[in-house]
Amino acid sequence: MTYVVVAYDISDDRSRLWVSEKLKSHGLVRIQRSLFIGRGGYYRAKEVYRGTRRYIDPSSDSTFIIAVPGESLSRALVHGRLWGNVLIETRYLVI
């Protein structure tokens, strides 16, 4: 299984809210304020990119979208509490 990870830094409140709602509509789950994760591969990552890029001002904002193999996520080291219930689904190693 492959996952899509999206991190963003958006200065405008309306754009940031719109992007977070768009990510949720793509089935991604918020695990930190500006970090989402969900099932999907490269093509899902491209869909997310195309769906959110018009709300990003490249002079002040940024997004980072990557497809990650599930094996890599199963080896993730997490310190602290994540917001989503992704831990159960992806078998993170929590320390």
C-alpha cells in the first residue's frame, strides 16, 4: 500500500482553510496542523497537486506532496500525539 503525504505552509487564512477541506475531500486525514496523509499513490498525489495549486501563492506559500510506500511509514518514528487515527491503520512505531 502506498500513501500520499501533504505538508503545506499557506499564509492566507481562507486559502489555508480551502486547501485543508480539499485534502479532506480527497480522503486524506489531518495528523498535524499542516500535515495530511491518506491512501493513494503517485496519481493521487498529482490529483491533489492539481486540485490545490490554484489556491497557493508561490511567492509566499508552499506545498509538499509525496507518495510514500507503506513500508516506510511503518518505520516512522513519532514523538507526541498525532491528530488522526492513522497510527492504527499504518502501524507507526510510536516512541
